[in-house]
Amino acid sequence: MAARRSTRCRCARSDGQHHDDAQGAAVTSPTVDVHAHILIPEIEALVAGLPGLAEARELDARRNGPAALAVSGPMVGERVPRLTDTAVRLAAMDKQGVDIQLISPSPSHYHYWADENTADKVYRTANEMTAAHCAAAPGRLYGLGLAPLQHPGQAVHALDHALERGLLGVEISSHAPGRELSDPAYEPFWSRAEETGAVVFLHPFGCTLDERLDRWYLSNTVGQPAENAVALSHLIFSGVLDRYPGLKLIAAHGGGYLPTHIGRSDHAWSARTDAGAGCAQPPSSYLKRIHFDSLVHDPRVLSSLIDVAGADRVLLGSDFPFDMGTEDPVGALRAARLSTTDFDAVRGGNAVALLRLARPQRGGTP
């Protein structure tokens, strides 16, 4: 039986209009940002002092390096109001021209080191606090919860819990300690996500290249795109996307390096039996089964992503409100010089369809 979904209002902004398309003309579809975050202090309070936290933080410090940590701490601190206060968030959205955000917990809340008891508390707190944040602005905020990938069976329960709280799905990282996303232990999770129509937002946290990337913030600028590419490749080459073709998967950061370098994967699939044994079609064909956010920081790369995946598979994303995001997601999209049709689709039309949001009304009429 599918998990129950919330019946709360799914309208867009109360005036039913947004005034920012490729030509500056009035449009009636909402602008939807699918990559925005919430900070949940209650999660950090419940894991404080627990065995495993110090070790996880030491690993994070080694992988990122002291210079990155010295910058990241104050950066997050000054953004706490936008990450926690709904009124401050909405004001920032208005300034950006964003009607709707799909918010997900900061990936720092994953805590994949935690035992089952602690993981249960983490995901329940994340789901409940995210749902409460969204409930303060119905129709403008929709949410995703967390699923503890370190405990595959528990991840299914976490997904159901998120849906029961009115969230639209869950956010996961690119792997868990000792497990890739292709691990058979995750089959029930993928099956449940497909069955319920839940969104799975793939957002890496950290990078497994360790100290090789501990300077110049390479852990993020190189590591995040690499983690996306590795995770998506596991899902493609293992046949997960063959077995669950209806899976609603969104890859953050434009899917990393994979979409724009997919030709190498296609070549391996056709040239080598070991590469081609797990999936039924060339890897590039699966890009049209995945959704990608638009946060690639280069209009040329965004255009390439749209070329290989299709304009209908790309969604507006900002990484709100972190420094590696964009304060002007619509402007970044406009810089790609898309057709009006493609611009409108990426700006919000695709998200409306994927998330099954109610289309806003024009002047009070359908």
C-alpha cells in the first residue's frame, strides 16, 4: 500500500502570477527552485557527544582541509536566518523572483555514522522539522526528508515517514560507508520510491578522494561533481534504472561530470563486456530518465546538459542559501540563452509536472 500523501494546499503565490520570463513578459507558471536547504539545530543537538561524531568530524576536516573549514563556519553562521526562519526565507525568495522552493535538510545532517537508534531519531527529526517549516508557508514551500543509507532497511521506513508527514520524498548522499547506491540492499528502497512516486534527491556530501582534495576547496569544486558522476554511474551501469524506470530521481549540481562526459561511458558499454553487462541500453539513454538541477555555474555547461538530457529533464536549482549556490538562479538560467519554451520549462514547468504541483491560476480563472 502506498504511503499517504498530504492534502495540504498546493497553490503557488497568492496572486497566481510571476513576472520574469525570457523576454520579460508576464507569465503564469511559477518559478520553482528544487535545490534549497534548511538547517535543523535539533539534529545536531541530539547527536552531540555521541560515539562516532568526533571521528566523522575528524574525517571531514581531513578531507576538506583547515582553510576550507575556516571559511565555511562563518559562511554558514551568517546564513542561519535564511536557513531557519521562514519569513526571512520568503523575503529572500521574493528578491530572487522564486515562487516555490523544494527544501531539503543541509547534507551535514546525514550522519551516516549513526547506529540504528540514533539514525531513527535523526530522520524523524529531519522529516518533522522540515514539514513544520513548509507548513508555515503552504503553497510556497515543499519539502524532502532524510533516509539513513547506512541502514538500508531503515531507509524504506524513513521514506514512508517522510511521505506521511506531507513531504515529497527524501534526500540522499552519493554513497554510505561501505555501500554504493548499486548495492542490492537498496533494492527495496528504490522499489518503494518508485511505487509511491516519491522524489529522491541525490546530493553528495563530502568526497572519498580524501586528502588529495584538501586544498583550495577542491573537495567541493572537484569532489562534488565527481561524487555525482560516480553515484549516477552506479545506478546506470548496475541496472537500477532498468528495474525501476519510474523512479523520480533528481541529481544536484547538474549531475556533476557525467552528463557532459557521457560519451566515454557509452564507448565502454559498447566496447567492453564488463562495462556493458549490467544495463540494457547505452548509458546516455538513461540521462533522459533522470532529472538534473541547473546549478552548473556556466551557461555553456547548462546548454550542454540540456542538449544531452533534454530540456524537459532540467530543473531550476540554486543551492539556497550557501556560497556555492547562486543568488540569482533565474538570471543564471537566462544566461544560457534558451528558447522561451525551454526557459519556461526549466524555470518551473518541469518541476510543476514532476512534483505534481497545482498550476497557478490566471486572474482567478483556470
